[in-house]
Amino acid sequence: MQLLDFMKREGLDDEQMAARINKGLPASERCTAKAVNNWKYRQREPDAAKMQRIHDVSTGEVSLSDWAQEPAA
């Protein structure tokens, strides 16, 4: 599942998704809502640690392999 689709289904905005990703992380490892926006619209790709974190907070619904797939048209 793409990040955008997950966020839509869960009713999350960029700030809320960033908060989920950042929960329990030290300040130096946190992401911004702008970063989440870039990731969900595939303008940028998160680093491996953030991909894993997104996988974890989405309970595996946004998998690591989803980042390699082109979004559905």
C-alpha cells in the first residue's frame, strides 16, 4: 500500500503521520510534516530507517517493497 493511500484511509494529515513516525524517537531522528508530504507524493524517498519506521507504524501495510513500486494511476 502506498503511504498516500494509507494516510487517506486512516484520515491522517501530514502532521499526524509525522507525529506517529516520530513517537519515541530522539529529536535528531524525527521527520517533519513537509518530509511526509514529499514522501506521500513521491517527490522524495525516505531513508531506510524512516521506511522501516513507516512500515512499523502502519503495522506493515506500507511495506518496504511498496517504495520500489510505481503508484497506481
